[in-house]
Amino acid sequence: MSLNEVHISSLVVHAVPQHLSVVKQQIEAFDGAEIYGESAAGKLVVVIETQNQGYITDTIDAINQLEHVLNVALVFHQIESELDELDTEITLDDTAAAGK
């Protein structure tokens, strides 16, 4: 594993609807975790971004153990390893040359 990686994962977390606000607070306390959507039925869309795949699996296990969480499902996992290439600045000259 490169030290220059970013792991991005999305999860669907199903919680008891009456306790959704508590579960949301607990999930947001995890480093790199953000909630991107929710439903009245108690489902949350959670995105985790980290440099370590092990942290993602540990976080999934920890969320699954939270009181009032019914289920956690990993929906997506992507590894970005070419971060230096992605961090280059695009100039107008570059875009004009690409169109020739």
C-alpha cells in the first residue's frame, strides 16, 4: 500500500428511526465520516475517507456495534493512488493544446 493513497467508501446504515439523531451524532464522531443523506425510515448514506483500508473495516464494525443500528452495508470502495498526478494544476494553455 502506498502512503499516498486515499480510500473512499460509502455505506448505507439502517438504524431504528426513533433513535436516528443519536446514531447520526455517533457516526459523525468517527474521523473521516460524513453523512450525505438520510430517510425517515432510518437509513443513512455515510461516506468515509481515509488513507487506510483497515480503518474503513474497523469503522464499519464499530458502527455496526452501535446501539440502535440494525445493519451496515458497504456500497462502494475506491482507492485513489495517483494523488500527485491529480494534484497538478490545469492551465488554459493545457486545455487549448488538448483540443488541437
